[in-house]
Amino acid sequence: MQHRCLLCFLLLIAATPWLRAQAADPTEPMDEYGDRFATKMLSVGLGVSGGVTMSLDPPTNWKVKPVLGWNAGLHASYPLTPIVKAGLNLGIENRGTKYHWYNDSRLWEIRHVNYFTINPGFMFDALYLGMNIGLPMGGSRVWQTSPEDRERTIEVDTDADSLVVMFEPRLGAVIPLMDEEVGWLGLTVMAGYNLSNLSDNNDFLPVEYRSQERSTATPSFMLGVTWQFGIPGTEKTPIAATGGTE
């Protein structure tokens, strides 16, 4: 009996959209976007996110730890259908990794790289799938060779250190938190794995890398927010009615 009741309940939920469509006035335009506001328009705004990045393949006698990564820039999106939305983000991103000696975390080195990022993608309802392309702009090398030594930092040159263009598939979610006529606010959750190393120059990395074939790809996980203003006049219009009663 309980199983039958549960089955009936699930069937009722599944049938609700069809019942509403049947009850709707066939002479009225059908708005597939429901009560959405800015999310059914071309929207442009700003986004910022922060999280962690790290290498997964340290050289012998070294271990790795995550470092803070961040991204900020211009965000734009446009609904192609009620379910699918196209997006494009342009921004600045900082990512890297930290290495420390296997038995003494006080001996460490950090590498950071700055990128100008071009991030096209698609949102399938809340699910996001995209490609983060990063053009290297420089970075920094920070290290401490002994507990008594002071921290040292030098700037990284894009050409001299052979920094590599980043190609990073990203999977995540963009969850609208607020949708008003003026704009919409969304929570972003992104995970990515770049397919390229930080650098082709072994001198950019700890000295042990010079004699070992290791990957310096830096997977990332970031949380953020996006605020996008709806552009008036670009909203999706209801589908015209195709029939009616005499």
C-alpha cells in the first residue's frame, strides 16, 4: 500500500507540468521562462571567486600543499533556451602550488602564475561546463631555504621562464540566488584540471625537477559569486499562441 501511494505521488509530480499546460488558456502566449526576470535577458556584470590550487606530482623528497587561487573579471550570459544558457567570462586569475621538504615543512617554495583568462561555457540549468583558457602574464617565486633564513621573492618573466598557455576544462554549477528586473546574483562552484604545465623551463621549479619528468599541472577548486545586470530589450519573449476556441 505504501509503495502504491509513493508511486501515485511521483506520478502526480511528473504530471503537474502537463496538467498546467492543459489548463492554460490556448489563446494566451506561452512563456517558457515563467517568472524569470534578468536571467531571461542578455546580462553583463562582474564576478569574483577564490579557492585552492596545487600540483599533484611533486619531485622526489618533496611534498605539495595547496595555495590560495583567485579569479576576478567580467561575466556575461545569454539564455539560448529555457534550460541552456551560453556564458563568457574574461578576467585575471592567479594560481600556483607550494612545495615543502618531505620531513620539514619549514623548508618550502611557492610558485604563482598570473593569467588573463578567457572562459567560454554553457549552463544546463544550474550545471556548468566550460573551458578556461589562460594567457600567462607573469608570476612570482617565493622560497625559504632554512628555518633561520628570511623569505625571498623574485618576479617571474613570462618569456624567460617559458610560462605555458593554460587549457583547463571546468565543471561546476551556477546557482541563481536572486533574480530581479535590474539583474541577477549567482553562486558559482567550479572545479578544473588544467591540461598543461605551469612552465616548460625547469629552472622555474625546485631543482629536483631538472632531472625528473613530472607534471606541474595545477587542479583548482573555487567558490564565488557573479552579479550580472539584465540588458532591457534582450529578454526572451513568450511563444505566440498557435490555436484557440471559436
